[in-house]
Amino acid sequence: MLVIKLIIVALLLLLFIYFAIRLTKRGLSQRYEPRAKTPWNSLSEGEDPTL
């Protein structure tokens, strides 16, 4: 019974490490960089980009 519990804990730890490595390789900071300035981004500022 103790062996089964240790295996479960070890698997959970390995899963946690795996997902942590995947997140760091993806580069979370890239997601929050400001967008490039395009005329259509001005829509969110309330301006008409077609003018």
C-alpha cells in the first residue's frame, strides 16, 4: 500500500515538473507584449480606422 502511494506521489511530481518546463519553454512573457500598431487597433481606442 505504501509503494502505491509513493508511486502516485512520484507521478504527480513528474507531471508538475513536465508542465512547468513546458510553460517556461513557451515563453509566457511573449503573450503580454503590446501589439504592433495597425489602423485596426485604433478601434479599441474609439477611432475610425477607415478615415
